[in-house]
Amino acid sequence: MGNDVPGPRELSRSVTLGELAARFGCELDGATDTVVKRVATLSGADADAVSFLANPHFRSQLADTRAAAVILEEQHRADCPVASLVSTNPYAAYARIAAFLHPPCDIEPAVHATATIAADAIVAESARVGPNVVIGPASVVGDRAMIGAGSVIGANVSIAADSRLLARVTVLDGVTVGARCLIHPGVVIGSDGFGFAEDEDAWVKVPQLGGVTIGDDVEIGANTTIDRGTIENTVIEDGVKLDNLVQIAHNVRVGAHTVMAAMSGAAGSTKIGRRCKVGGGVVMINHLEICDDVMFTFRSVVTKSVRTPGVYGGSLPADEAQRWRRNAARFRQLDALAERVRAIEKIGRHTESIKKTTQDQNND
């Protein structure tokens, strides 16, 4: 039997700057044998910490830092008063170094006495199941997986190796979660999609018969919801990162390595491509096709499919529907209208010039 699941991180590694440079492809300017054991901010670091400079906003803090070393770009090396780990992408280098210095706690295999596990469920011996967890029939929890306190796993669910479900995660029937996923508290995966057929003055519920497939290396933020498909599965591909309070509706597909910030959402059957970046509060209506490598800026309202990579943004306030559509169509024509106005103004200026020249000649 086990106790509560341990915290997600522990300080367990001390390493030299030379080893960090070699392991993470940085150029070290400083002593190779200096030992560090944690990461810290520029202003909060001391002699056992590594810090980083990725945002120019914090450049003023560099001169006074007491860190053992700072991860930074070549252009800031000369301004660094301590050792430097030079990288072309300091923030990514910092992320990898921080994960190395502060690894997740090892999973201590255990099943808490208050957990309820169906007789035909399979829980790997190396897995950890926390207090008050419920695991339904025919479900599988893989090697070194962790199911946090109060979580509910439905029937025919598969949780692959090394995935971690923190407290109060709900994974309903027929959901598959890939390897090395991290699912934060309050997440609900596999709830019914919002499917109703209108019949005169009533609504008839459409059975939601699909499931949800979550790929490998996915992270899902607190209180995010992912609905099951109506017939086929809702799909979250490998490497997707969803922030807190994201809504993924039924039959949505989110392409590999796409990120979605808080309060964003995709309505039913929308397909989002790979490596997309969705800002906070972005709304996508149903049945859209979003190609790979698209970025939507904060609070954009997406009402049409996007088939060309690039950065998109913009929203209009609510209005009477027909007028809103008419104005939205006109808004999309503004570029062409502006070009026409410029052309007319150019003709006007040319005409005025001719008239002035003619007048001058007549005066002579």
C-alpha cells in the first residue's frame, strides 16, 4: 500500500558546467569544474545556480547576477560578469538544463489502500495509484505510470508507460493516453460532445459513440476538457501542449506539436495542423481546416479555413448576424479598396498636375 503521490520535482543532481556544456551543446566561457545544482532567475541566483537570459527585458539584471553561469546568446557574452553557456536558443537550452537538474520524482510503485480497481483491470507492477482512485473494467495502466489522488479511470482505458495523471483527472470510457504524457488536475477527457438534433421545439441528444486518442509526449493543462467523438475518435497527436481551460470539442483533430494557450477552443470536427500556435482566447468554429504552421494571435475569431501558413488575427464584436456577415465581408475587401483609392488619388494628382501645367502655359 502507498501514501500520497510525491511532489512532481526534486533536487537530485549536481553537475559541473563542463558537463552541462557538453551534454546540451553550449559553448562554455568559464571554469569547467564549477558545480551547480539548480536553476534560478538572474536576480535570485547564487553560486550554485544556473540562470538564463532569453528576454531582452531582463538584460539590465545581467550585470548584477550572482549566478554560477548564465545561458545566453553570443551577443550578450561580453556583458556577462560570470561564466556563460552560449547557445543559439537560450530558452530551449534553459528548459533542457532545468529538466536535467530538476528531474521528476521517481515513481515508487504502490497502490493506495483506498483505491478501487476493477477485477479485470491491469495495473503494471511499476505503476503508482494514489488515494481514492477508481479504475474501471478492462483498463490498463502501463509501466511507471502515475494516477494521482481522486482520479477516475473509466472502462477500456489505456494509459501508456511513464504518463502522469495528477490529482482529480477524469478519463472516461474508451480513451487512449500515450506514453510520457502529463495531465494536470481537473482535466476531463472523454466527456460527451455537444451533440443535439433540433426537433421542432425540443432537442434530441445525439449519442457520442467515439473515443479520444491522445498521442505521446502530450501535456494537458488544468481543467481542460477534451470531448469524445460522435462516431470516430477525437485525436490529439504527439507532442501537443494544451494550456489550462482549453476546450476541444468532438471529432477535433489537433496536429503534432501544436500549442494552444488558455481559454482557447476548437468547435466540432475542426482539423488543426501540425506545429500551429493558438493564442489565448482564440475561438475556432466547427468544420474548419487549419493547415500546418499557422499562428493565431490573442482572442482571434476564426470563421474560415486557413490553407496558407502564416500569422492570422483579429475579431469583431457581436452584431445582428446578417449585418455582421456583410461587414465582415467588407472588412476582407479593405486591402483591395485601399488599393483602388490610392490608384484614384494617383490619377487625381496627375490630372491636377496637367491642369496646373496648362494654366501656367496659358498665363504665359
